[in-house]
Amino acid sequence: MKKYSSKINKIRSFALSLIFIGFVVMYGGIFFKSNPWLVLVFMSLGLLCIFASTAVYVWIGMLSTKAVVIECPSCGKHTKMLGRVDMCMYCNEALTLDRELEGKEFDEAYNKRART
Ligand SMILES: [Zn+2]
């Protein structure tokens, strides 16, 4: 079975990994010290990753304001969900806002499928 996690958590870890990639790329520039142009290219690529991650963080902030806060039936904590189906941020319990989908097996495709 595929492992799902909350969308907000997923985007957050993506932003975090972008920061790490940015630093690794900038650090990689050190190995090309003899060529200042390559160092410059690596530095700007690294900075670009870090800027991209900042942008993703801003995006999460905007998404969070639109997310619905609900109480998780499984762990009782308040979690935010996006779309028709999502996961609890704390215990990965499948959550849905749609009565039709209640009790059905969790499938992220429900978010993409248009309402009929
Ligand atoms: Zn929960």
C-alpha cells in the first residue's frame, strides 16, 4: 500500500529539501575554485533554490489560510485539510469533507476528479 501524508506536510518537506539542495549546490561550488565562473554559476543556482523554497513557504502560508480546520476523529487534534480528501497532519488518518466518499478507501485521485 502506498504511504500518504498530509498535503501541507508534503509541501513543507519539499520546501525544506529545496533549502538543503540550495546549500549543497552552493557548497559544491567550492570544488571549482579554480574557475570563478563556475563558482558564480553554482552560487546563483543555490540561491535560486533557496529563493524558490521561500516562495514555496509563502505559498503554503496562503494555502493554510484556505485550508479547513477540522478535528481529527482518530487522534482528536485539530488538523488542516486541503481539497476533498486529505490526511491528518498528526496521525495520517484519512479525512474527507464529502459524505459520498466516507468509508471508501483513501484515494488522492478524488481530488482531481471533477464533480459530476
Ligand atoms: Zn489525527
